[in-house]
Amino acid sequence: MTQAAHHAYRKNIFIAVLLVCTGYAFYNIGDAALKLVAGKFHFSEIFFINSSIIASFMVVYGWIKEKKKAFRTKKPALMFYRALLAAAISLCNIYALPHVPLTTFYTLIFTSPFWVALLSAYFLKDRLDKRRMMLILAGFAVILFIFRPDGGLLNRWAVLVLVSAFIYSCQLVMIRHIGSTESRPFMILCGSLMCLLIAIPFLPSHYVPPTPYEWGLFLMMGTTGSIGLLSITYAFQAAPSAAVVAPYHYTQIVWGALLGYYIFREIPDTVTIIGAALIILLGIYLIYDETRRSALRKIVPEIVAG
């Protein structure tokens, strides 16, 4: 590799990492805004306003990037089911976030790599060896340690976040099955349109006029969600491999802790902090192990198959 090529390689990595960290930071801001409005407004109003903003962003972005091609799909059924999962995730988060500290919320969401590994083994026939199984069991053991029945943190809202993490993982596996050839803006647009369709029957009887401050929160939620999605999409496209940027998902715990403290006066206890650190370490190792196995499949597939 020449010096110029090496410089370009490092620059791509730096841009990808910067974008993915920015994207997840915007996600955190959106989650904090959702936590502020979810206690007052019915889910249908949140669905309608937030999805309208995101859908508008995706239509403009898709048209600028690919024109009409951005709004076509060869897999309409999978797009439909993925949109249903996206709506279910949003619904779980709307109901759970007002009752769960942000640090706790992200700690539970970080179980996603463990769910993905299990679901991929079942649906996509990925091999699940003893080492990966031990990592997954260790991850869930940490969750049991944090949310043990006598610890005071285990409640229906925490369980609802765990359900959200599981559905999110199902969505990731489905996206993997859909493949990289489908339009990402259209995929996101489908999720927003599904939320709009679900919201419309409930909206007339549950609409509450937002104050100017609350309109600002709604606008922040939709805008940060759209920017976050686009930043992360670009980050995964710019990175040499997904493994370079995937571990930066865990920066959400830092932003979540800061936002939780400064906005909601939430102070995580020692058990939650230690548990979150362990979940992050196990998740990063699981990502690393999957990347190593993927590389081996490409180089010497018979070794992995054996």
C-alpha cells in the first residue's frame, strides 16, 4: 500500500468513526426527547408527528440520491414485515422510556448482539459453537445479575425494553436477509409509513395540541432520528468493514448517562455501571469473533464448515 493509499484508508476510517459516533449521539438526543413527551402524549400522536418528519427526510434524501430507483423494491413482503417490526420497537420504547432510566434502557438494548447471534443460528443457519454460546449465556447472566428480582430494577418496563431489544434484533436479522441491494431510504420510509397507518385510526380521539416547547421536542426527535439514520448509513458505507464501526454503538451508554444526569437527574448505581461495562465487553468480543469467522469463511470456508 502506497503512502497516499494508506492516508486515504486512515481518513475513511476516521470519517466513518466520526459519523457513527455522531449518529448514535443524535439517537440519544432523540431518545431523551421521546422520554420527555412520551409521558403526556398518546402513542398515535407521537407516531404521527415523528414518522411524518422522518418520512419527509427520507423522501427528499432518496430522491436526491437515487431518484425513482430509491422507492422501488424487489422484496415487498420482507419490507412489510420489517416495517411492522420497526413500529413494534417504537411502540415498546414509547411506553417504556418514561419509566426507565436512560442508562438502564441502553444496558438492556445492548443485549441485541446476543439475540442476533441466537436468531441467526436458528433462521440463517449460522454456526453457534461453544465459545459463542458461552458468550451469549454470560451476557444474559449479567442481565440477570443487574435485574435480579430482589434488586428493585426488574419491573414490567424493563421487561418491555428487553422485548424491544429482541424485536430490534429480529429486525437486524431480517435486514441481513433482505440484503444490501435494497434501498435503505425506502426501507426506513416503509417503517415510517407503517407507523402512520397504525396511528391514524387512534389519532382523532387522542390528539392533544402540543405547546411550542413540545413542538420543539417533536421536531428535535424527528430531525435527530433522520440525521442519526443517515449518519450511521454513511458510516457503514465509508468504513472498510462493519466491524470497524459496529463497536461504537456502545458510545450510547456515555451519552445516555450524561443526558440522564443533566436532564432527568438519574444517577446509575454501581451494579448497573459494572453490568453495562461487562455487557459492552462481551458484545464487542462477540462482534470481533463474528468478523473473524466471516473472514475465515471467505478465505478457507472448509475450516469453518468443519
